[in-house]
Amino acid sequence: MYALGPNAHDTVSRALRSYYAFDGDEYVEYGIGIAHTESDHIASAVSDVKNVGCHELIFMGNDGDPDQVDLLADAVGL
């Protein structure tokens, strides 16, 4: 789960509160807390999984703005 840019945290919060409302507040807050909303967090996550031998990683976007693809590519150095 990720969103990048100036409103990333709010965007992720809205998306997860709506999507996971049936699971209760505790789960929703956990999801918001682990969502990647900063470029350096994404770069770190990619590095971490690469270090344990993972060759593929899927990021689930929580912002419908097509620019999110470019922001993610920049975050991972593509």
C-alpha cells in the first residue's frame, strides 16, 4: 500500500478507512501505519526485500492519480 506526494498520508487514510472499515479501527490504523507514504520508505522496503533474495515486489497504490506511477518509479530509482 502506498501513495506519494504532498497529500499521501491523507489519501492512504481515506482509502484504507473506506476499504477496510469492516475490519474495525484497530486494523485500519495498523494499515495506515505501515503504508508507504514517503519515497525513502519505499526505497528502504525495496532494499530490504532485495537483501533477502526477493526479485519481485508489488506495490498496491492507494491514489488513483496516474502520476503515482512516476513518483513510485522515481522512489525506486527507475
